[in-house]
Amino acid sequence: SIEGIDPMGDKVIALTFDDGPHETLTPKLLDILKENDAVATFFMLGQNAEKYPDIVKRVYDEGHEIGTHSWNHTKEWPNLSVGEKLDQYTRANDAIEAATGLRTLIDRPPGGAITKEEAASIGREQIIWSMDPKDWVTDYRDPDIIYSNVMNGGDGGGAKEVEGYLSDGGVILSHDIHETTVNAYDRIIKELKSRGYKFVTITQMMQIAEARGQDMGGFKFYSAPAADSAGQGEEE
């Protein structure tokens, strides 16, 4: 069971932040999450986790979830072999473990670029997303635009290129390395709360999906068979 959450009755959403930790912006985002009593999942680049172990530890200590996002977000990612991709995750995981004492069970592939076959042979949960507000696009680096993109999806004021819509069981992609993104999130979180959403980590969302009898694919997860039992076992 997940504390304070009714898996069947509550509207749930998972906030996810990629590419950090960032020296000043990640701590600022952590302050915002704490003030709003909200939880998130951080998919970290190994090279940044190695650089800022204290921030990695703070993320963990404050009850957020951590996943890997490769070692260095290489542009070559789509062309890497499965072994090379796993090596990127492992190096990132080593840095996370050095900071927190624990290894993570989940990954987010750079650009979401991974096949189900690759996920199965890597044997770890590959976490994609259901909504991408494109907060990294230069033209959208404005807190009002990011707020609108998250709240309104691809229409109703959100940019046309935005992928997906806000929904129960949704996984929102954002990046804690952009000041405009961090500056948008206090307002986003407050509005999500006022619309009745409760915040959960990715692992909690996976448990909720299971309780609801929903296919992980509906939540944009690639489930790796080998990781299934391990992933569930850690939280119980």
C-alpha cells in the first residue's frame, strides 16, 4: 500500500526531471517540492551525480525517487549496442550509489530511445513519459509557456508540438537544468493540487498501474521482465 494514496480512487501524476542534478537549480526545485509537500522522480546523468553527490543525497533524503539517465547523454545513444547502453546506466548507477549508498532500479533512456527488445535484454525498467511539455526548446523557455504547455497539452494555449495531455496516471517529463522550468513548477504543482491530483514516484505509479490492472504500456513504461519482481520487492 502507498501511504496517503487510494490507488483506485485518487487522481495520480508523476513528475519527472531529467539531466540533473544542477548545482543551483536542483536545490531550488527541491525547496519548491518540499514547500508544496510534493514528491518527484529525478533521472540523473552520472557525470552530474558524480559532481554533486550532496545534491543526489538530498534528493534521496527528502523522499524523492532517483533513476539513471545515462552517464553523459551522448548523441551517439541510438547507435550504441545494448552492452554499451547498460554500461552507461551502470556508470551512472555507480555515482548514485556512491552518493546515497543505494542503487536505483529504473532508467530513462536519453530521448526515450530504446526498443522493447533492448529493454528486455537490459533487464531493468525503462521509463518513458506520457506528456512532454518541451520545456527544453529555446522558444518555450518562459515559465508561463511551460505552465500552459503542461496544463493544456497540445492545444488550448499549449504549444502545438507538445506531446500528450495531463491525465490520471500521467508521467510528465521536464528538466531541472533550466531555470525557466524550475520557476514554472511552484505554480504547476499548486494548480495540479487544486485540480485534485496527488503526486507519486515512478515506482509508486507502477504499483498503482498494477493495482488498477492496467498495462504498463498505457503508462508509457517498457517493463523489463527480469526487473519486475526486483522493482516491486524493494518498496514493500
